[in-house]
Amino acid sequence: MDIFREWYQNRHQYAKEWKEKTGGKVIGYFCTYVPEEIIYAAGMLPVRILGSHEPQDVTEPHIFGMYCPFCRDCLAQGLKGRYDYLDGVMIAQSCLHIRQAYTSWDLHVPREFSYFLPMPHHVQSARAYPFLREELSAFKKAIEGWTGKIITDDDLDRGIEIINANRRLMRQVYELRKKEEVPVTGLEAMYMVLASQMTDKRDHNTALEEILNYLPARNLGRETGDRLMILGSENDDTAFMEMVESVLGATFVIEDHCTGSRYFWNEVEPQEDRLAAIAARYVDRPPCPTKDWPKRKRLDWVLEMARDWGVKGAIVVQQKFCDPHEADIVAFQKALKEKGIPTLFLEFDVTVPLGPFRIRVEAFLEMLRQEDLF
């Protein structure tokens, strides 16, 4: 499992080496609604733009201080030149804060290609399917104009299969997390998903196939402890995950966020019209809160996961100032409570204060264990 951590920690070096080895273009993206299938069909490498979890002091002239720390951290990476190897940058319609990070990046860290994909917010509308299909067609033409290469149906089939294979393999790993003695920690699962957003998925697929040969029989050498779910805003805070699992002895067995299950859960189902098939996948995927209306469909999905993965308690996280997830928190805590699953709310910033968070999580776990006595 260490390969995923190494890829994540050395993601910039990986992309630079991939670019040198293949001669292909690398495009950075800000939101997981970006259709990677089309990018792979064009022979390019999509790399998700994430922050560094370091206090940053360069974004204030470019973005409001009351915007979420995640979007400001992402923008800081561009302003500091961490992603200087990117040939292009793009976003799919997302929340206001990350859209501003993209716009500021495009203005102040220009690349040879940039693209804003108007992903519909109202995905529960029947019109979302044809709307997105046409937007994907426009995106495909823009990529073709940039690269000078026509993307054929065979290219799209190849791109779809690369991504679908990755989704299937990661689902197999996640199924193993249902076991009483979990063979994968939540931290390892996070590294696995993060690495898939930054590496060539063909490399990632090979690594997944190898670990799945031994993972079902793997023994972590530790008790699973309290089975936790983590859900809410974007979360790639590995230090927090490690603290909860290694220090406090619990295990995150499932999660709902865009650096976890929400990213890869459903596949592209075959259709003669490949762009329509890709569009349907992104319309139907587990939604982020900007697209989960008028009915909170993700709520039922989260409750189903909590049941199937035997969750005992849930940690609900919110990036500071994250309006879309803030609007969800009360409803999710209420629904989980009605199912007998206690929750702990934590507000994240660029750097998580592990000391105070340890105390709060420890108290939460103690409450869960006290309930077992009655």
C-alpha cells in the first residue's frame, strides 16, 4: 500500500517524469466533475490541483479571506509555482469559492490552455443529460483544437475503459472495508484515492490489481476499534486521519467526500453515443451539495453506506466558510442520529490543530464506548 502514499507525496515529480517519458500534456483540474475520460482519450494526464496544508500568505490580493481555506491553499500552489509543469488548467462548474480560485489562477498563472466546463448544478432535472452532453461535445472540440488531434469513438472507448477499470478496482478494495477486521485503514484508502487523482490510472490500476491479490487475507496487526465514517467538505488531511487511527485506535471504514468514495463510485454505462454515456455518469454520480437539490439524494446514500459498512459513529467535517456543506450539516447529523449513529462536527482550516482535535475526537470515542456498556 506504500506506493499510493509515495505517489501522493511525490505527485509533482511523478507528473514531470510522466511528461518527460511520454511527451504528453498534463492538465490540472479543480473539481472531480471534470470528465477525465475525454482527457485520457486525448492522450493527456489529468492531475487534480490540491493544497499543501501549509499556512499561506500569497492569496490575499487575489481572493477573499473569507473564502474556504481549501480554495485559497489550492490557489497558493499555483502562485508559488508548484504546478509549473501544467500545460493546461480547467474546472467544471463547482462552488463559488473554488471557481474564484480557478479564475485567479487563470489570470495570474496563465497556461497555454484553460477551460471552464458548465457542469449543470440542477442534475435532478431531466434536461441535465442533454445539456451536459452538448457541453462535453464543446469541451472535446476545444481539446481537439488545442492538441491538433481528432478524438475518435475508439479513443473515447479507451478513455472510458481506463477510468471504469480504476473505479471497479477501487470498489473492490472498498468492499473489503466491510469486514469485521478491516484490512485497509482509512488513511491508506485516502492515499489510494488521492493517488488515483494524480497518477496515470494505468499505473494505478496495475498497483490495485497487485494489492488485491493479497489484501483479502491481510492482517493489519491491530484491532479495528470503533468503526467510523467521515463525511463533509473536501478532506485530504492525512495527519488528522493518522491521528485518529494510529493514536486513538479507531478506524475509518467508509467516507463521503470528493477525495474518497464520491469520486469513483459509479461507472460510465455503455451507450452508442459515448458523450451521452459520459454525461449520464457525471449527472448520476453521488452528488456534492452544490448539486444535491431540491431533494438531498446523497443523504439516503450516506445512510446506506453507514449501514452496510457497520458504522458506529460519524465525524462530520467542514472546511471553514464552506457554504454548501454547511447547509448540509444539520440535516445529515439529524438523519444519522435517527439511525442511532452519533456524530462529531469539526471545522477544518488549512492546518488542523491536532492537539485540540485529538481531545475532541477522544471524548467522542469515549462516548461511543460508554454507550456499549448499556
